[in-house]
Amino acid sequence: MRKIKNIELEIQGLSPSELAAFRKWFREFDAKAWGRQIEEDIQAGKLDSLANAALKAFESGKCSEI
């Protein structure tokens, strides 16, 4: 937790332009991490039941294509 507290203090000390640059970097960093996690979950079959349920709902006419 000490690392997080130090990071919080550093972020609070950023100038507006530095904060904007940090936000941009973090959004990209977070999106990549999320993408990797989704890919890992797909490969592990963790989303299969959701995909199958969606396909079943589509095939039975309970939803439509976007």
C-alpha cells in the first residue's frame, strides 16, 4: 500500500499538462491490460457460456443483429 500512497502523492503534484499526459498514458495502459485479460479469458474458455447463451438467444429470435 505504501507504493500506492506514494503514487497518489506524486499524481497530486502534477501540473495540469502533466496530469493530462498521465491520464492519456493510463487510459492506453489500462486498455491494453484489459485487452490482454479478455484474450486470456477467451483462450481459457471463460466466456464460452456467455457466447453460447448469446447465440442461443439470437437463434431463438430473442435478439437481433446490431
